[in-house]
Amino acid sequence: MTPMRYRRGLAGVCAVVTLVVGLRVTAVGQVSVPAESIGGPLSSSAPVLGAPFSADATTTVRAILGDGARLDQSMTDRYYRDSTGRVRIERHLEGLPAPKTAFERHVRTVIAPDTSRWPGVYTVDEETGTARLYPRSITANSLGGSRWFDVPVANTRFLTFHRAGDLLSVDPGAFGDVRDEPLGTKRIAGVQVTGRRITIVVPPGYRRNDQWTEMVDERWESAELQLLIQSRHSDSRSTIEYRVSNIRRAGQPAHLFELPADYDKPLPVSPKDSPMSFTAAENPRVGAFIAGK
């Protein structure tokens, strides 16, 4: 039996993050690919100052996975950011089993309490009174996306979806047909946003693709909030829709961004605990990965 190939724990994920960051591209033909993609409140390379807000963010995924199974789910996260750039995220993970272990509870509350140490964020578990440090870039991928889009499917297990902009940033010469369409400006959820649509045609043989496939990304970003407000990705196998709503632009209570003083004890780990792990949605053994096998 061929072993499943997926990224488990921080070591594998950090290696992939380093690869992607090292392949920054400024232009692909007539398409400018930013060195950094605006996504959720953890996607920026530096804290966003003077733009406090709270909001809900809903991600809806409809996809045919690499083993032929269907994935249909919708989840909502709650975002908070204060004027100094500190961030808190509360993940509801609707439809997933209730968390039973410390690792599973940790993925549900994320805090960036110290903007002078922006590369790191903490996951928090009130039941065990512990806080765990993670690289910000890893967490950002599942909260509005960054250089790719991770979707939680089993508490600590995530599926990675690659969008048109993601693939252009990594393999700029792989796609002969690339279109970039400015969509102008409008208001969504009460904020001014600027839209853009990128379309690429993925050739057969690329990332297990067996036919010519059109991939379309539409994004609406707020420059003032440095936040992705709405996006839609579609290809022949998947549709991912992301929308920020209930935006309240106001200062946030300081306690939301503070780690309790007694949350410095070691994280209790049991044999049933599983750290964060990731695999591509097109993996032919993705079902076994979701089941933890």
C-alpha cells in the first residue's frame, strides 16, 4: 500500500510555507501577482493599525474530493481586531464532532496578543488552562486564506485547496491562458471594496489534473481594513465562497486579546491527541486522512 502523503504537524507545514514565500512573483504576463495575498485578519505581514472591527466570516465549500467523495459544508468564524492590531478569532466549526481532546479544543480559539511578535499566534484551551504557540502563517490559511486556502474537516485535520492566484504565485510559467479583470469598486457589508477576477486554464497532468480545466477566482478586498470581504473560487471540482458580514467598526474590549496569566502550564497530551495536519483536496486517499487513518 502506498503511504498517504500529507503535511503533518508544524515541520512539514513550515517547509511548504518557506517554499511558497521563496517563490514570490511580481508579474505573470499582464497579471500582477502580489507578494502577499490579503485574506483574513492574520494574513498581513505586519499588524494592521488603527482599523479595529468585529465581524463574522462564513466559508462555504462544495467539492468533489480526490477519492470521489463529496464535501458540502459551511462554517462561521468570529473575528475581532483592536486599534493596535491585536487579533482574536473564535471558530465554531459547525457540523464537526464536538472536541474531545486538548489539541481539538485548541484550534477553536486563536489570539495574537503581542503585535511586536507578529509571526506567532496562540491557540487557547480554557478547559486545560493552556496556550500553545503556532506560526501565524499556518493559521492564516484557514481564516480567509493567505497563499492557499485550508478548510477544517475533522477538528485538527485540514484540506488544502489551491486557487488560481495561489498556483500563479508558485508556478507562473505553467499556464498559457491567464486573464486578469478589474471589477471596479462597490460596497459590501457596509465597506468600500475593490474587485478583481483572475482566470487560468490548468493543463492536463498538472497536480493530478486529467483534462483542461478553467479556474476562476473573484475577490473583493477592503484597502482600509486590509481585509478580504468576499471571494469566490470555482473550478470543475470545487466551489469555495467566503464572505465577511456583520462588520462593526469600533474599538474592542482589551480582555479579548489577553492571555490569562496562568496559561503557561505544559499542554497535557494523551495518546488520542492529534496535532494539526493537512493534505491536498485532490489526494486520492483523502477519505482516509479525514478519518484519521
